Amino acid sequence: MLRALAQILIVAVVLAGSVAVAPARAEVNVNINIGPPPPVVVQAPPEMVFLPDPGVYVAVGIAFDVFVFSGRYYYFHDGNWFWARGYGGPWVHVAYKSLPPGLRKYKIGKLRAFREREYKVYKAQGPKFKGKHFVAVEGPGHKAKGHMKMEAEAHGKGKHMKH
């Protein structure tokens, strides 16, 4: 009987060892949800000034990184890009590779430097500013007076507003 008990013990140890040696299968799922950024809240629609290089409009005089290209508003927040139909959102995450070429070409620091340079000229010249510019559109459901004219200007289809 002692011998039978020893054999059972040996079989149990072998089985336990084979289970421990069996390859483990693991699945890893990563789901990153980049929610919308905080809204762009400003007292009045921002002025959009054209930056020849990178070839986009930029909001000036506000604390947000908002750009316009082909009628779409782009917002840089916390290392991510978003787009909307107006500066007030709603904002949808956009992949870096889907950004307009001018926004992909430069890092945000360089885009901010371009903005500051052009904004200084804009402020200094005031109503005599010669560069392209228009007043931003808030977004869907917020049809401001002159909205169609501003949209055409944002698309480059009309003369740009002068102060």
C-alpha cells in the first residue's frame, strides 16, 4: 500500500509540473479614449489671421490654439488635435496624419511663434491691416449675421474682411 501511495504521489507531482509548464495564453486589449477637450470659451468670436507659411488661419487675441483650413477649425489641446465646424465645437479627435499639411509640417511651438509674429503686425496696423483675416464662426446651430460671407472667406472664396 505504501508503494501505491508513492506512485499516486509521483503521478500527482508530474501532472502538477506539466500544468505549470504549459504555455500561458494572454490577451491584451488597449482602448484609449481621447475625450473631447474643454470648450473654447471666449467673449466674442475671435479674429482669424492668415499665416502664409503654414498656409492656415489662426485665432488671435485668445488663449487657445485654434486654426482654420478649408472651412474646418482645428484645436490643439493637451498634445492632441481636434476639429469642428466652428470655434465653439463640438470637437472631434483627429489623427495627426489627417491634419492639413501646414499643421503637420510644424510643431505647435513654431505655429505659436508664427501666430505671435502675425498678431503683432495685426495689432500695430489696426484697421489698416493688409493681411487676410475674418471673424470666426462659432459652430453648428450658431448662425451669426454674415455667416455665409464669413464661411466663403474662410474657404478663400471671397474678399477678406477689413476692420
